[in-house]
Amino acid sequence: MKRRGRILALLSTAAVLVAAACGGAQPAASTAPSAAAKPAASAAASQAVAPITVRVGLLSPNLVSVIHYIAQKTGAYQKNNINVVEKKFSSGESSAGIESLIKGDLDVYIGAGAEVPRANGQALAKGQTPPLVVLDGATAGVTTLVMRNDIQAKSLDDLKGKPLKIGVSSPSSIHLALFRGYLLENTKLTTESLGWQFIKVSGGDMVTALKTKQIDGFMHSEPTTSLAIKNDAGYVFMNARRGDMGPKAKIIPVTFLSANAQWVKKDPEAVRRFMKAMQDANKAYDTMPKADMVKIMAEWAHQDEGIVSLAYDRLDPRMSMTPDAAHAWWDVIASGMLQRGEISDKVTYDNTFDLDFVAAK
């Protein structure tokens, strides 16, 4: 109270006298540093935690983007003083999310990444600067090829030449791109030589389509795979995480954290803080008991906790792509897309990925 009274008294004195008083009063050593340093420290702290807004697009409800909800529920965004404005896109709408990112309506997008090199390649072909950059990746190995129970086989050779109808969420499905890349790098087969027909089916309709024999199988992620198993609609024929699509597919991220390149250049501090929030969400996933994490994931996916528990070991939601994983993505998925003419030969690994922010986390 004495210190407060002294400050109030000094308010009526000229600034020069305040300076003189501070210099001449020689207050005790224990109080002088506190009085002088505290306002500066407070100002620095206030500046450090100034709130920022990040516009986030994501696939929903879909477990491939659940790291965002983990960040929300565990306070990772709040801890880094980030106000998130989210825009949701349904399964199969990755292109719509990427278009919003290119237009500048979003800052970051959490979803499948095959559209990123396609968009950057189109820009480069026109002599323009690539509009997008990949900052991180998640859900490695989540791609699964589910077959109907009555179609039993032990290998792709057993199914070669059969007129199977395989559901995919879109023609640009990242799961289909991964499968094609795997065939190109590891086998003598192609999707054309297999003789299969790929049909667009939304993720939410795949299990029903499988049970009613409208399709013979599907390629998708979780929880669609676990729903098919739980409902006795099909079985896991191939799963990337268990090595069925080659060693690289086990580490290839299916989900990208993509960003508007201009936003990254304009506001690197916002990028760093968002990436730190992702790291904090990763730590929460690592340390939280499975039952508690399953509850969070089930809320996001609008699924029963039993389904999410079944999917738990087939899905790693952490946003933690390594350079090796990024290069594996390029070697398998981008190479397959390039061979098929789906992306321009002007687009490269270096003008697609920027892992500097990952390294700085």
C-alpha cells in the first residue's frame, strides 16, 4: 500500500522529477529492480501472448483431422493464445478445401494432400508462384483396402482381372493415389491391369454400399474401416500401416497440414504458434489415457466409442511428419501422380514442402 501511495503522489509531478526522484531516492535493492523491471516484463509478456486468429479448414467428421479437436479439447490452442475460426468440409471435398486455401479464405487446411502438388504444378505451369506449402503431416499408414466378406483372396494376383467395383471418396482420393504409387514402386501391376472399376462413394455410405453389394470393396481411412468390420460387412484385405502396401507406405502421411504460402510469408509468428499448438496436442495424445482420448476422438467423429477404440491401433493422429516421411510421400504418391500426368513436371519436392517450422517446434 505504501508503494501504491508513492506512485499516486508521483503522478502529479513532472516526468523529469520522477526520473530524478527514482535516481536520487536510492530505494532498497530488493524493491528497486522490482519497480523498474515489472512494467517492462509485463509489457513483454503481453506482447508475447497477444491473441492471433487462424482460419482452419478441415475434413469433418473424419478422424484424419482429429488432431485439431484434440488441440481444442486439451487447451493447446488456448495455451498458445490462438483463436481458431474453423470451416468444415465433408469426406471427398478435399479439392474444395484446397480451393478455399488458395483463395485466401483459409490460412491452413487439415486434410488429404494430393491436391497440393496439383495446384502448385498448375500455378508453376502458368509462370506463377506456388500458392500452397505443406508444413506437416499426420495419420501415416491409415489407408485400408476393405473387401466384402464373400470375396476372399490372399494376394492381389488372386483378384487380378476380376471386374471388381471399389469405392473411393473421390477420383483424386489420397488413398487411391497411395495405392497406385505402391503398385508402381513394388509390383508389376497397375490399377488398369487389375481390371477394377473405381466408383465415387462418400465415406459415410461405403459400409452400406458394401453390405448391399453395390460395391465389392473400398479404400478409405478410419472410422470407415472399423465400421465395416464391426458390422460384418467386410475385412481388411490390405492396410498400409501393417506393411501391406510396402515399407514406405507405413510412414507416409495421409493427412497434410497445408497452408496458404502468402500467409506463411506474411505472418511466420502465427505459423510458429500454430505449429506449437499442434506439438502440444501431440503431447496430450501421448500422455492421456486411451479411454479419455477415445472419448475425445469419438466426439469429433460422431461415432460410438467402441468403434473408435477398434480403430485406435490403425490410426495415429499426431501431426509429426519427419523428412523421411515427406520424401516417402513424394517418392510414392507424387511419382505415381506424375507418371499419370496428374501433376506438372514443374512441381518438385522443394516447392511443395517447407519443414523448417517442423524442425523449429
